[in-house]
Amino acid sequence: MTIKGIDFASLSLKDALDLAVLIEEEAKERYEEFADQMKSHRTPEAARFFLFMAGNEEKHRVQLAAQRRELFSDAAPRVTRQMIFDVEAPEYDEARAFMTAREALQAAFRAEKKAYAFFNEALPRVREPGVKALFEELRAEEIEHQRLVLAELEKTPPDSALKADDFADEPVAQ
């Protein structure tokens, strides 16, 4: 996770909402990328789950953007996408060919834990009460998201003992 140029001690509520919107947007886009990769690798169960997660991130982004508009209208944002990287989005190396639904769920669970850690670590540095309340709410939502993913994991059959790598051919000289 990378955050550049954000001073949490002086973060305004408008900036915090802009940050939260961007975090959700980045996660949604990463899940869509993963879904596209899974479709190309013919792993539709993982692709479906990643699209489900993208939809959840988009719903949350829309809610946060509406809250931001309601409070701050069209005031120009100071927080930009270039200031964040991988706050809630799954790591790029999480996706791979022949990924199972269980592996997709596990990747999403790690991403939700990472988002929780971000808000948990930022909270002690936040001074503004409105920002603190927002981050506490977002941190609590990440716990709920973890529970939802774990509930899906419990319903998902275990992976086969055989792994895709077991069937991969070694590279050969041409």
C-alpha cells in the first residue's frame, strides 16, 4: 500500500471523502481487471466472484461520492489517484491463470484485511473529528466485508489437491 503526500493530521473531511472514493474506485477497477484475466484463462467461477466484488466496491464508491457531493458540492478535490496505490485493491500478483473461486475469495479477504489495516493505522494520526468518525466507519465496514467474504469461503468447496502447476509443461528450448 502506498500513500503519497497525504498528511493525515491535517486531512479535511472533504479530502477524506475524496480519498475514500478513490480507494473504492481503485479496488473496483482492479477486480474488473482480474475478472477479465480470469475470463481469458477460462476460470469463470473466479471471474464471477471478482465481478461481484467490483460491484460491491462500486456501490460503496457511489455512496461515498454522494455523501461528498451533498456536503461539499463541486468543490475541487485536492486528493488525486496518483497519491494512492493498492490501499484496498488486491495485489497485482494475486491473480494467476487457472485461479479457483476459493483462491479468488482468499485474495479478496487479504484485500479487505489490508483496507482495515490502512484505516486502523491512519486513525491515530487523524485530528479532525469528522475525518476520525468517517475512518472509524470505514474501518468497521472493512470488518463486515471480511465477514461476508469468510461466509462465502465457508460455502465454497475445497480446492482439489491437484494444482494447475502440476500440469504445466516445463519451458523447452526451441
